[in-house]
Amino acid sequence: MVWKDGSRYEGDWLLNMPHGNGKYLDETGNVYEGQWVSGHAMGQGRYHRSDGTEYVGEWKEDLTHGHGVEKWVTGAVYEGEYVYGDRHGKGRYTSAEGTVYDGEWCQNRIEGEVLRSTQRGSYVGNLQMEERTDIHRTLEE
């Protein structure tokens, strides 16, 4: 199926909706490939953005939800829990330089007791970050 804007879906259908396994490519080059339920990304899937960022993991109603791994082109990686599109719950962020932040996340912010590890050593303590669109940039500043 190809839409007027150039986006397209290839895969299983049920009642005129993506349902089962399929691949969706939007007009900007972002690609979701995985499970669909009643027209929504739901279950396991892989999302590759045109800027090179990639998410592999669980989805619910077109949002990252459950356990997943997000990788940026810089080499930074987040692995952990998501709730309706936000990093939320237990998670581990590793910067491109190897600094690791391991702890609890709340709506895309790492908060509370955090283990921070670098080549120079580790730190356990309380940390609260401001919410920003690119969390990996926030942590590398």
C-alpha cells in the first residue's frame, strides 16, 4: 500500500489495517518493521530513523513501551524500560566515550540513586537531570 505522501506499508493485513508482521516506510525515510495489531505498531519491532538512530524492542499503540535498546549514530546506547514513549523505569545509558549511567529513569530523566562509571572510577549517589529532547547530549555535557 502506498499513500499520497509517498509513505508505504508492506505486510500482513486484517480488515483493511496492518495486522501481523509488516514494514512501514514514511515519507522522510524512517522505517518501522515488526508486529502490528489493528493498524498500530504493537509487540516486537525495529525502528530506524533517517538520522541513523535505531530502537529495537517492545511497542504499544505506536509508542516504545516495555524493554528496548536505543542506539545513536554517536555510539551512545540506552537499554532499559520505556513507558508510552518515555525512558521510564530501570535503564542503563552508555555514552560514546564509555561513561555509564545506571539507575531509575522517570519520563526521560535519570533520577534518584545512580551508578556513574567512567574510566577513572565509579560514583554512586543521587542525580537528577533536566528533560531534553536528546538525552545522550544531556549526559555528555
